[in-house]
Amino acid sequence: MLVLIVVFVVSLVTGVSALFKESKPYQTALTKAQESEWVIEQLGEPIEESGMAQGNINYSGNQGTADLKIPVKGPKNSGEILVWGDKSGDEWTYKYIRFRVSGSEQEYDLINNRLLSTESD
């Protein structure tokens, strides 16, 4: 019985993780981070996923929302991509796609390619 419960939980987690990774918001955000000179400068290359994404994606008919936190890493450092968007029809509109360096208050806007905040001393 315990083995069945463990298998069920692992299958559930794996399935949810796969749904996140296959989603348009996840793919768009990861691509933007991997192509950003600023993110590359912070993490080095290659930039890869690091662990499981957190958050949620909801669909209802042709409408949807996404609110995700995607952990990423490179040879120099790690961080997370923050995504918040809405879907209408086949199109996603992003309120933001940001990158945050681990252990820092710095956030970089991956849509407008600009630094949003810096750490205070």
C-alpha cells in the first residue's frame, strides 16, 4: 500500500512538472533568460533549469493565467525566473517576466531588458 502511495505521489509531481515545462509561459520565460546578455553575465552559460518550477497555470476555455517561479542555474550562479501572464484565445500577454539572482534583491525585466532594483548597502 505504501509503495502505491509513493508511486502515485511521484507520478503526480512528475506530471505537474511536465505540464509546467511544456507550457508557453514557461518556455517563453526560459528562452528570454537564456538569450539575455544580462542574465548570461550573472549566471554564465549554459543556463539550465534547476529543480521544479513553483506556481500555477489555470485554463478555462480560451482563457488562462500563469504565475510561475522557475529556478535556473549556470556555472557562475543561480537564480529564478518570475512569470505572470494572462491568456486570451491563443495569445499570452505577460504582466512581467523577471529574473532574480539568488541571494540578491536585483530583478531584471526580461520583457523590457532593464534592471528594476538593486541591493542597498
